[in-house]
Amino acid sequence: MSFTPILAPFPAARPRRLRQSAWTRDLVAENRLHVSDLIWPIFVHDRDVACEPITSLQGVDRLSIAQAVQEAKEARDLGINVLALFPHLDERLRTSDAKAAIDPNGLIPTACRAIKSAVPDIGLLVDVALDPYTDHGHDGLLVDGNIVNDATVEMLIQQTLVQVEGGADIVAPSDMMDGRIGAIRNALEATGHHDTLIMSYAAKYASAFYGPYRDAIGVKALKGDKKTYQMDSANSDEALREVAIDISEGADMVMVKPGLPYLDIVQRVSETFKVPTFVYQVSGEYAMIKAAVEKGFMDHDRAVLETLLAFKRAGASGILTYFAKHVAQLLKN
């Protein structure tokens, strides 16, 4: 039931009364950012170097598994409940059939086992897609220049199972293939993984904001584009259809990606479906803030906190952000 607020005329109404001091502003704040809202994406590699800087993501490193374990411990101590793991494979392991994605002793299952052994109470979210494992950079299998849907889904099922058996708590299909949520849910049920959560990248747009991420996972040159499976940035109603399908197929949570350019989608999804709705502040958004701060155009911490609050205001249940560790430190202090 909606209502029309009763607004007194000036001077009976002086909205600035509620803004006059820090304590009044805090008292009436409509949205709050908490460390439990944060999911921290980290990149792992299989080399002996503990930390390898990512040129396009200032302040973000690729981590060895041993270093990722240390970061997981620090994340837990800061109150970050979930890490999102992404692989940077040796280029020699990238193939057209993405077979490294289904290796039970591969990088991500091995990292999951190591982190869970050291920090069993932290949640692990894993990406389900083939782009870090293919030599062409696509999220699916490429046949005669086309991404084949059903054969890709069969690979995604196998990838999911090796990651879950390695210790992943949440699988996050980011591939945007049709029918993959239902297929993955059925496979999880059939293999006894009844409690594994699915966070679907339900509304993932073909965006210009992913460039630094592709650098981070080592995609040298994407062959073509991803517009036949990722969404058109012009579309909003289509996002609701995609979300509805994924929920009906067994997704526990949904995600909108990218973040700031799609706040309207976050709001529509959260208000329409009333399910946990997450948003990914993607690499390009992170890089833009870092670049503007480096030029002296804005204050770093104020800009970061303002963008994260915008996600909460739009209705996000939680946020994947490369700023997670820094923000957790800010909130703790």
C-alpha cells in the first residue's frame, strides 16, 4: 500500500535540521554499509611468486595459493565472510576445449582445498565459466566461430563439480549460457551436494568495463566479442526475464554485472523478485576511481564509500568489490 507523505510548508519544515550534525545524519541514515556486505574477489596463480602486480588494477595482485591462504586469514579477521576466487592459468594450459577447467587437481580446486584447510569458516565463491581456460577468451566452447550452448553447459557441470568437491561453497555461473542454472542444480542434487549455493550472474551485460579483468586472468586477445551471450546494455526488461528463468531453475541468489552503470537493473531486480541480489563493482569501475584519484580529481575513500552505498541504496544485498579489504579496514577503524 502506497501513501503520499504529508509535507509541512517552510519554516515548519526545515529538512536541514536532520543534516545539521554528524550524529543526526547518522541517526536518520536510510542505508548502511557493513563489512558483511562485502565479497572480496582475488586472483590466484600457480607460480612461485607470492604477489604479482596487475598493471591495469592498481593495488591488486595475483596471488600464489600460499599467499591467498594468508589473505583469507586476514579477510576473516576483518569480518569479510566470502572470497571470490578467479584463476590466472599458465598460457600453456589454455586450450580450445578448456580441459583445464575440469581438472580436479586444477588451480581453483587446489586453492579451495588449501584455503578451507586453513580457514574453514570463510565462504568460497567460485566462477563457473570457461574464459580463463580457453585460448580464445570466450566463456564457452567455440565451434566454427560460434559459441555452442549445450556442449558448453556440459563442461560447466563438470567444472562445477570439481570445484565443489574441492571445497567451494557458492558456485557463480558467469557464462550466460541458456539452461545452465537448471543443469548445474540438477547435477548438484544428483551428486549429493544439496547445500551448495548458486549465485547466478543472471543479468550480465556485454560491457566495456571488463578490460582490466581480462588482463588480470590473462586473456591476451579476445577473438570477436561476447554479444551473442552477454546482454545488450540497451535492455532492462530482458534482465527481469533472465533473472526469472534463473530463479525458476534453482538459483539461490542473483547478480547484476557491472555495477554503477546498471543501478537501475539492481533496483528493478531487487524490488521485483525479493531474492538476495548482488552486484559486481567490476574492474573498469575500480580502475576509473583509481585513475581519477591519481589525477587528484577526487578523494579516494569518500568516492569508494559513496559508490558502495549507491549499491546498497539500489537494493543490493551484497557487493563484490576489489576495494573489499580496504573498506573492511576503514569500517573496522
